[in-house]
Amino acid sequence: MQSVPHPENQNQQPETDNSLKNKEAHQLIEDLSARSDKDIMGHEAVRILRLLWPEIFRVSSPRPLKIGIDKDILATGLIPDRLLKIGLRCFTRLDQYLEATRTGRARIGLDGQSDGRVRLDEAVNADLMLYSRWCRQNPPRAFIGQLKLVKTTPENS
């Protein structure tokens, strides 16, 4: 037996994936707006950016962002300034983002189009950040040839 659609349901359109993501983003914004800056984790703010602009804020394969994209995002009025700052700070400090910041690589604007290129000094700064992280995570090891022997004297024993 086939079901007959009700006339009042014919005009209703199913919610699109984008509208569900926007609702989720707005709910997150409401939840995070009630917290202080210290209580907001960076990945929560990045999640809002990823829900609103998934093609721009890709974590697995990020592209360098346009310089001044923060002003473009604020102009949309979709996200408060403090959440935007937290989210951009977290996103642009990801290892994947820093690795993607290479000299001459195109920067992406909010519209998805390329907008400028990465300069040499920006790429060097990204490499320095990655190197300093690597040095903190991999402290130098002492090798046997580098160890100093302590001689015992009658006073020490």
C-alpha cells in the first residue's frame, strides 16, 4: 500500500545539510558566548568556523588564509569577535596549517578564491614555529662520548 502525501506536507522542504550545520554553529556560539575566554577551548571555536565555512577551514588539508580574513568574517556578523580570535589562533597554529604555509602558495579568501600569495618571511616564520615545537618535543640526548665522568675524591665518599 502506497502512502499518500498530505497536502500540508507537500510545500515543506526537508532541512538541508547547510541549515543543520548553521543551526549547530549558532547553538555552539550561544553556548560558548556564556563562557569566559579562558574556559573556551580552541578546538571548540575552530569547530564553529568549520561548520560555517567547511571549504575554507579544512583541518586535514588546510590552505593558507587570506591576510585580513578576520575582518571579512566579522563583516558577515555570524561569529563574535572573541570567538573568531580564539578560533583563528588555534587554526593557524596547527602543524598541518604551518606545513601548508610555503613560499608562493596561494592564500584562500572567504569566497573560496585565491587572494594573495605566501611571502618568504611568512613561510620562514611557519618553519621556525614547527622547528621550535620539534625541539621541545625531542630534547637533545647525551651520548656516551659526551658524558662527563665524576671522579670521586676522599672528601666525596
